[in-house]
Amino acid sequence: MIGPTGKNPNDDFFTDLGKTPKANKPNQDHHGSSQPNAINAGKWLDEAKSFLQLDSRKAKVDFVLSLINSGSST
Amino acid sequence: MTTPTIEDLSEEINSRYEQSFPSQQENRTNPNTEIYSSVQRKFHGKITENPNFGISYSSPKESFKTERRVAVLIGDNHMNKDLAVDQYQLLKGLYTDEDLFLSSSFNEGKTSAESAYPTIPEGLSEAQIINDIRTERMAQETAVLYTLRSKVESASIPYLAYNPESLSQAEDLDIMLGKLISISTGIAATVPDAEHKVFKGLSFEVHKLNLMKLAYEHGSLEHEFYALLGSRIKDMTSKLGYDEALQRRIAEATIETVETFSDANRDQDPTSWQNKYHQAPRMLDNAQTEKLYEQIFNNTQELTLKTRNQRMADMFAQTEPGTRTMIVGANHYSKKVDGKSLIDRLEEKGIPVIVIEGTKL
């Protein structure tokens, strides 16, 4: 979907993702290593729901790829 | 780019799903529950009269006779559509039989009927319902719930509530995901079932995933669905040791498969997804393929035949006394993992089991 500014508003979401404040508690992966850059899951989802429209197959793929690209860990 | 950890995300999505679809389990006391010896006698009488089904097992131990918690497992093979329709008719008959006093049932995990139920259009005819069962657009238990809950007055109806089992959303998706990836990466179509039995029931998994997707959409949880899908793909493909470029290609192809199937299901056009299934370009080399097979096998063993069986047995044990049915894949009760099948796990909790199976080949 193209927004009033002539660009895809979903792009802003992905651009801004990295600027989201960090969670209060550090997350840990299965190996016990700290994930200080990981953000709060609820907040991240709320922001995705606010800023990101899943109105096309591409938007859905981009959203899923954002999780692959980010280096999310377990 | 920063995202939550996969585990945090999975946990958050599970919690949101449960809030949107709280268990309808009423767990009320059924005043008419009967002891196992009486249930056993009645079921033997009723199933003997039904040419489509037979009882292949009933717990023999003397000490079970006075138990009031009874598990009636109805064997499914996920491939035989006639059997699925027969099971629907069987369950309808059992739940409207005023002599049986059944309590609310359980669901093996094909996206809980309670969450799929509201996504079904109102006013479907019996013929449409049967067609939906044949095409796997509706699970048998969901169809019984849809048909009976609002329409039939009967002693058993207040207890007709198909309760979801206690697998998390991530676990449920992980079971389906390996097989789904095998489709999207072009492997499934190239491997004969005879060689890799893990792929049997592949379409069942894809239908199940679609029911899950419909439920998420119904609950305004579309972002959560795709986030869960993405994070579980990431988790699985990372553990398989696939590099990030391959992870991305798999994620993209898998979403494409899900969407193609979803559209085909909506339009009742099975050919478009079958074309997808047969024409997907193969993107894994032999070593990567073997790793995926191994992962699918491990998930089947660990999640399906161990964790799921254990939790099914826990649920039967934790609910109020009563006779409960569950349509369940035959592997659950015929295969043993760590020396135990679902029957063993139920019986060790003091719950007698009756197994009903279809008689047609």
C-alpha cells in the first residue's frame, strides 16, 4: 500500500524497528547469552499492528523476512 | 534491525491467542457419568450395530471397572475422507444418544474447534458440511459442534464442547512447519510416500495450518500469525544450520505456499495448490534435505507422540469425571515412544481406554 507521502508506510516500520527502545529485562537465548538488543515482544507486535498493513502478499513476506533478517535468536 | 527473541515472541503470541480464544471448557460436573464397566458394555452394543466401525481395544484390567473417567479414542488416518465423514456421523450419533451421557470431548490439535467454529458461515446445509469435511475445510468435531450445539435438544448437548489440547501455538506450528517447508522447498513432490512415510498426511497438515490462519484472522491476530510463522521458520532453519540467505528463500517460499493454499481453499480450487506443490523448484541439496527429514522425524517423535500424548493424558486426568471422545491419529495409540503409547499413558493415570476404528479399508 502506498501512503499519502508517496512511499510505502511499511518501509517506515522496518526502518524504525531498530530505533525501538530496549526492553527492561535482558533476554537470554538457549545458550544463556544475553540479548541486550532484543526488544519487548508485546511492544514490538503492537507497533507492527499500528504501522504495518498486511494487505498484500509482499507485505506479509516483508514482515516475515524482517524476523529472518534481524538475527533474532531463540 | 531489532526484533524480540523468538521465545519471547512465541510466548507473547500464545498469550494473545489464548486471550482471543479462551477455552470454552466448562468442566462442569456431569451428574450422569457412569462407571467404565457400564460404558464398556454400552459402547460394545452400539458399535457392534454400526457396520462402519469396530472396537479394536478396551482396557481389560479389573481395577478399571468402577472408574468414571473413560477415554474413547476414535482412530483417524487423516487420509481417508470417507472415514472422516463416517466419524462425523458416528460422533453425532453418540452425542445425541440419551443413553450414553457423554462429557465434553477433546481435540487432537487440529486448531481447536472452539476457535475454528466462529469462522464458519451460518446456515450451512448437511451436504455442505459433509463436503467441507471431505475437503478438510472443517474438522469432524467442529462439524458436530456446528450441527448439534444450537439445533438439538439432548441430554449430552450441555457437555458438547471440544476442548483444545494444551500444546502451545509454537509447538503446534512446529509440528506442521517441517512438512510445510518440505512442500515449499520442492522436496515433498519429489519423494515417493513409500520411501518417506513422514510425508503421509501432508495435505492434512496444510489444511490444519489454514484452519489456524483462519482462526488468527478471525481473532484480528493476523500480524501475530505471520510473526509466529516467521519466528518459527527462523528457529527451525537456524537449528538446521541453513545460512541466512537460504532461510530467507525458505521463508518467502513458505509464505507463498501458505497464501496459495489459503486462496485455493477459499475459492475451493484444489488444483492451484497442487500445482504449487508439484512445481515448486527444489532449493535444498541432499545434505540439507536429510537434515530436514531428520527434523520432521524428531518433531513427530518428540512433539506428536511424546509431548502431545503426555498432555492429552494429563487433560483426561485433570477434567471432571466422565466419558470423553477424541478423534486421534492411529499412531498416537499404536506407536510407542519411550516405551509408551497414548493408551499406556492414559492407563497409567488410571483411565481406561476404548479404541474405535473404521472397518472399511
